Amino acid sequence: MLEKSIARNLDHQQIQVGKPKVLEGNELGFVGSVFVKDNLIISGSTDNTIRIWDIDSGECIKTLEGHTTLVRSVFVKDNLIISCSYDKTIKIWVSNTGECIKTLEGHKHFVMSVFVKDNLIISCSADNTIRIWDINSGECLKILKGHTDWVRSIFAKDNLIISGSCDRTIKIWDMTDGLCLKTLEGHEYDIRSVFVKDNLIISCSYQIIKIWNIDSGKCLKTLKGHTSYVNSVFVKDNLIISGSDDGTIRIWDIKSGSCLKSLECQTYYGWSLFVQNNLIINCSDDKTIKIIPISLFPGELGVFQQVIDAYNLAHHLEREVMDYLGC
């Protein structure tokens, strides 16, 4: 028992947190979605825009306009940005020019999330369906029906699509024929986000996160600690990072299910987060994006300095991190 206690304490102490860097510029509303590609952050906001930020300088280098209401999700594939909105459309943009080259129409209600796998765009909607589109032609290839309420989140791995819905279920679909292979039940409230890591599905709902075996459909663990809806989960190596309406981000050990760190990050709603190496990029209701450096001393995610060097942030982040280490 003593050895386990010491190990838990050491794990907790390994995660150190630096002072957040704050990106501001979303004039009319809060940021609902973020995606990171190389040294760029792409965000979607309730001001109906998509913004491209330089992660080093923190400057907004481009604003994409075209959606007529809030941008709910963004995804980057090579030089393309794929976005979806409550205006019921999906748009494909060229990232370096900001030009919208296609608008995909077909969903009958809000489009909640988009995911790109190879040359396919997968979208889910408040019309209770999932659609598969050809990214080149913009043609809708398949419509997946089976959920009985809004489909809020999707993730594609290999030949599978995993979806989370307000009907409180997770469904696993065959991408080729569109058939539902499994329905996972266990959440008591609507499912806000799903993520797949190896043979595990991580899902989140009101106050809890669940870890499932993708082959058996069995729930392996239920993680408790958040006090409101958990809106976003992201897995990096052996860590689960979750963002919640309770104003916190929590970092969990995926093997033990223990919470290693809880960060106070926003005033209330936390809609989306993304993890790039040792940086947590978090967006919330205060119209900002926060870049939060975390240091994991020799262990699961490698050495902090290697990531700082990779991002060329040493000149303005290393000093801040060392000053605020452990805050």
C-alpha cells in the first residue's frame, strides 16, 4: 500500500504547469472549437468566423468569413480546413489563401462535428445522422442512421466510425457499408465527445468520463471528478485531458484512471481543447484561446525542453514556465 501511495504522489508531481499564453481577438462571441496543425491554431467561434493563429507570436494571421452562424467544429487535412456550422453546412477552405472552395449541403439541422479520414469527410448533426462525403467532389456518399437524438461527436479509426449522441449511446459503424456494428450503453446523460486511442474509446458526459474496449464494447473504467458537463476529451500517450463546464481541465492517467492534475482555466463553459506535444490549447466562453505549457519530467511524454525547442518558444516561454512552474 505504501509503495502504491508513493507512486501516485510521484505521478502527481511529474506534471508541472506553466503560465498560460492568452490569444484574444474573437470580437462577438466565445471560441467553440480548436485544431492545431504544425505551428498554427485554427479556431471556430460564435462570431461566425474561423481564425488562423501563429502559435509562436500569438497573432491572428487570417480570418475566414462565410458561415452565417456559429462555427461548431474545425478539422485540418493537409492544406485544407474543414469547418461545420449551425448554418447546416460544411465548408472546405484553402488554408494559405483563406478561400472557400466548396460548401457541402445536406444536413437538415446543426452540423455538430467534422472529422477527416483519408479522402473522406465524416460529419454528424442534430438531425440524428452521420454523413460521409468525398472531400474532392463534395458528394455525399452515405447517410448513417440509427441514433435517436443529436449526434454531437465523431471519431474515425481504421475502417470504423465512433459516434457519441444525446441519446446517451456510443455507436461503432463500419465505414465501408455504413452498418452499425455495436451500440455501447452506460452513460446517463448526453455524450459530448468521443476519442479513440488504440483499442480504447474515451467518452464524456455529465461529470464523468468512461473508457471502453472497442472490441468487446465493455466499459473498463468510469472517471469521476468534474462537477459539471465534460465537453471535450483528448488522449496524448497515456494521459487523458478533459475540459468541462466546471471551469477546469483535468489530466488523468489512462491506465489507473486517477486524476493527476486539475487546472482552473476558464470562467465557465469550456467547449473544446487540443493537445500538441506539451501544449494544451483550450478555448472557452471568455472569447480567448489559452496555450498552457505542461512539463512532464522523464516519463510518459518525454522531456519538456525538447518540445520547447521544437516550437521555437524558448525566447518567451521558457522563462515564464520556469517562473510559474507548479502553479
